[in-house]
Amino acid sequence: MESLSKNKIKTIRALAMKKFRDKEGLFVVEGEKTVNEIIRLYPQLIDCIVTTSDQYSFDGSVYHTDESGMKQISSFKTAPDVLAVVHKPSFKEDLSGLIIALDDIQDPGNLGTIIRTADWFGVRTILCNQHTADVFNPKVIQSTMGAIFRVNVVYCDLKEKLETLNKKKYAAIMNGTDLYRADLVQDAVIIIGNEGNGVSTEIENLSDTGLTIPKFGESESLNAAMACGILLSHFRAQS
Amino acid sequence: MESLSKNKIKTIRALAMKKFRDKEGLFVVEGEKTVNEIIRLYPQLIDCIVTTSDQYSFDGSVYHTDESGMKQISSFKTAPDVLAVVHKPSFKEDLSGLIIALDDIQDPGNLGTIIRTADWFGVRTILCNQHTADVFNPKVIQSTMGAIFRVNVVYCDLKEKLETLNKKKYAAIMNGTDLYRADLVQDAVIIIGNEGNGVSTEIENLSDTGLTIPKFGESESLNAAMACGILLSHFRAQS
């Protein structure tokens, strides 16, 4: 096991920034659970592993570092014991079945949770407008719990894409049709909007039906990922 | 407007720890949106406001500090422009209608999201076992988006409480009754378990029905807050 050089530390640190992830085609996965899953399922995608353990069984490049080295390359307050530098998977735009469209989801945790939940409900593809958080952001990766390798996340001109998409289009909005009384077609796209502003007017105008999760209490809104998961579940309940 | 003394900084910093929150009966709310909501709805609960602005309109103690002072007292990587030190609201154990029981929810973000979602769906009370994250943790407060003042969060011996609770008890588990085919009684408690281990055997044994959200894809699990929100929504859809 080689020890981590200053140069390698610099390279891995740079991957915290989208610019460098795009340039190198690499991203960072932190923590034992997800790293183990990648080793098991997609070992061919691993560029290298960095660990604080003295022994680590992996058939590829493994670097050793101490806690302080790990702190330098981690994107989290609590640095992990192991991280992997991974080649980006190649996403396919598989538009079959129920899909999701994200119109400006800014919070990495929300995006990650949406991907994880989409995977649970068998959604193959998530379309994102260009202002949605980057899927390879370390906080997104953390929240996906491995689902990043099973759901296609495709960035596009969302307006253009939706205009030509031959599917029923449902947008999550505040004053739409009651979700519990709506007829939910499975060959559809569910559109989720920005955390603060909801779905933009431009995109809402392209939708066939606005859907609203009925409110029984006082909260001003639901978390965007939560709204997405609740919609997905009610769609699947009608399948 | 007084400027923030070193001593006051020390006192507010200490409120990041549960021990001091319990001792003082105070907690910290960060960020303009939630602080404004408290000023509007519960001004009587405010002990003091700390702000980086030169002018701040509030009829009570307001302290001024600069960015570096704010950094010292904030629990977040990005310090806010304003925070409030607030007296804990007094929670009532209102067991009417649909309620939630949390068996070891560890992640503050999950607890906060559960409280926000419970508020949306009109849940009056959340029972928590003693190992559940502290509701006055700054990260919980942040995720509740103000719902902390509208939902009663009651810590208790959960086993004891459930044993005497005269309600139908549903536990979120991995191999239970299909949520989409279950008969969902509204006078019920929904039990949500720990992020990693689910509902403990001891608590599961006290439940009448185990409920499972059907899986259509590959994810190993759903996020605990997400599972809670989806269950709540399907309960309300049958109301």
C-alpha cells in the first residue's frame, strides 16, 4: 500500500469542485458502506481507494493516509475511514415508464434523496435542468446511498425536452388537483420544482396536470424530496 | 443595540450542547426566515436576537456582532445574518388522532423533516424514545422550518407508553403488509425505527400491523423521514 502523496491529496481535493470533476471524469465516494458497495458491484469504475487502515483488501490502487490526511480530502465535517475516487458512470436517457423531471433542485441532500427514492420506486431516469445541483457533488453522492449507479441522471434543456416528450406531464404545485383524487397514469413524468419557488411558470405551462398533496395542518410547504417521494408512492399505488 | 460580549458569545455557544440547552431552557434558531416567523408568531418566547445588521426592528434584546462573531456562535458551516435565542416551548402530550412514535431516530435532519411533514399532515404529537436525537439540536430546528412550534415532541419510555396506548399500532418494517392494500385506521400511531436497524424487536412486538412500502427497484431502503412521510400520506388518503 502506497502512502498518499501531497500531489495526490491536491488532486482529490480538487474533485470537491464540479469544474475538476467534469475535467477528470472522476468523483469521490466517502464512507465504508458505499465504498464497499462499489467494490462489490462496480469495481471496474474505481480509480483508487484511500484508507486510514493498515490493511485493505482491494485488487487495485490503494493509498494509505492518517486521520489528518483524510480530513484534508474529505468534504464532510467528520472525515471517513475510507473513500474511493471513482469514474463517473455513463448515464443513458432511458425514458421508459415513470420518470422524474427536476426544475432547479438546489439542495444536494434533496437531490440525493430523490435519486435514492426514485431507485426504490423503479424510476429509470431523472431529467434535470441545468441549474439543478450537480449529481457528483459529495453530498448528493452521500444521500443516494449507492442509488447513483442505478438511476440515470440526465442534465438537459428541460423546457425543450418536455416539449417533445410524449408522456403525461404532472407538476407538483400548491393549488392543483388533489393527489388523492387524481387519475395517475404510469407512463408519465413527475415534475418537481425549486425548494423556495416551486416549478417555474415556463415549465408549469408545459404540464398537463398540476398535482397537490393535501394539507391537514399548518406547515407552509413540504420538503421537495419528500413531495417527490409521496407523489411517486401514490403513482405506484395505482399501478 | 448592544454589541455582543465575549461572555454572551460563550453562553450562546454552549447552547449547541444538549446539556446546556436543558439547563437553561433555551435553544438557538438560525436564519432570517425562521427568526422572522418566531418574531411574528411567538415573540414572547424570544430571549434575545443577534444580528450582523446595524438596524434591526424588534421590541426586546438585540445584540450586534460582525461576521466573525456570528461564526463563533453558529452551528453551521455558513453562519447566518441573524439568530435568535429562544425559550423552549412547552410541549403537551396531545394523543388525539393520528400520531407518530420514533424508535431511535439518530439523524437530526431526519427528525426535523419528520416534524415538518407531521405538521403538514396535521399530526399533533410525536412520541420519541430517549435515544432519539434532541429536538432542540440546531440541525433539527433548521429542518423543521418552524414546525417545531406547532407539533408536540415528547420524549418518553416508548415501550411503556405504547403498552398503555389505546390506538391501533402500525410499525414501518421491511416484510410487512403491503401499504397499498392495508386498511389504515386514522386513530393510530405510526412507529418509525432507526435509520440503520429499523424498529427494535421489543417495539415491533407491541405493534398490531407491520407496514411495508412496496419496492419497485433496487434501493436497499428508503430514508426514515421519507418512509414516515409516505406512510402519513397514505393514511390521510384513506381519511
